[in-house]
Amino acid sequence: MISLDNVCKTYHEGRENEVRAVREVSLEIGADRTTVIRGPSGSGKTSLLTLIGCLSRPSSGRIRLGGEIISGLPEKFMTGIRRQTFGFIFQRFNLIRGITVLENVMLPAYPLGTDHAALKARAGELLEMLEIPGKAAMNAEQLSGGEAQRVAIARALINDPQMVIADEPTANLDTRLTMQFLDIVRTLRGQGKTMLMTSHDPRIWSADMVDTIITMEDGRVTAVEAADRS
Ligand code: ADP
Ligand code: MG
């Protein structure tokens, strides 16, 4: 689905505080599978996710989506691809305070101009699928951590993306909520979504639905392995 060809991301290029966060990464991320990127803090996992999800551009190298080069496209096209293709679950969930759960879920769909009633119905269905329909009218800041994550997942799904990208999705969850998160991942895979996550949580990379594990160290991909199911 996505291929990276010699992709680099350097922050503050040419300056004293230059950081080479992603270095010469060439990779294929397959569709219809669950891929986990692991590696220590600071190894470039989040930077790589943002490149793949069209949230940032590589400093050099190419990214293709379904064979088409997307890394050099003008901003307008990148934004369009991002909205149609990817749903994001951010590490800190990034819910907007002061508006309701339902409004949070609907937010990424506003730029697409979907009919409001249809959108509201879809948001409601997603909250139901995630077993939190009773929270729709609450404000985001009133939720528990596990509930906030489910709202973040619903929001990631509102535009029916092909790929769901989650950055350290279980970093703030206890074991019970982690297992529930993995059940949701299983459901999404069952619905045909491609899943891409970062994690340094062994509970994630040892989970049975993980197909591929990518290891990063110091900005480089040092291993790509098929998950061990023995
Ligand atoms: P990880 O997700 O594996 O912890 P990151 O991709 O967040 O790694 O960070 C990789 C390196 O890039 C780190 O040294 C980090 O400080 C740096 N970095 C990340 N984002 C930025 C940014 N926006 N500006 C400058 N440096 C950044
Ligand atoms: Mg990170």
C-alpha cells in the first residue's frame, strides 16, 4: 500500500541543533495487515508515522501510496490524501476540550462537507461500535483515559479511512484497557482496515493479530520481521 524509498527527515537542517530523526528508510507497509513499529524513545517512530500519514514531508526520499508518488505533491493534494486515506489516533488522544464527544468525533469530517445529519448518525454508530454511546453528549474533558481513547478511535474512523495510524496507543492504559484496545484492533482488521502502530509495549508486539514488526534504532530501520505466531 505504502512504500518508502530512502526517506530521511531532518529537523532544523543545517543548524547547530540539527536532528536526523529518520535516516535512509526504505520500507513497504502492506495493506490488510497490522504493522507495529517498535524502538526506544527518540528512535524516530513518531516522525516516521507522521511521514507515512502525510502529516509531514520527508527532507529527502520518496513516499508512494498505491504506486503513486505523494511526497512531492502540493499541500492541497497532500491534505486531501491525508483526509481520505488515514485516520490518526494520537498518543495523547488530542481531543478538543469544551466540545462534546460527538462533536469531537465529527470534526475531521467537516472539511469534506458531508451532510450534517448523516455525519451525526455515523458518529453515533461509531460510538456504539466502540461501546460508549452513552458518552456522546459529555464534554471530552469529563472522560476517563480508556473512554477518551475510544473517542479518539471513533474520530479516526469518521472518514472511513483505509489505514488507521496509532502512536503509542497503550502508553497510558492499564492491562485491562490494553487488552480491550487489542480487541478493537482485531475488529477493525476484520472490517478490512490496515493498521499501523508504534509501540514499545511488548503486550502490543506479542499480540496475535500483529503481522509485521519493524524495529527502529537511532532513526534507522534495523529489522523488519514477520510476527512469530508459534
Ligand atoms: P520516538 O517517537 O521514537 O520517540 P520521535 O520521532 O518523536 O521518536 O523523535 C526522534 C528525534 O527527533 C528525537 O531526537 C526528537 O527529539 C526529534 N524530534 C521529533 N520531532 C521534532 C520536531 N518537531 N522538531 C525537532 N526535533 C524533533
Ligand atoms: Mg513517539
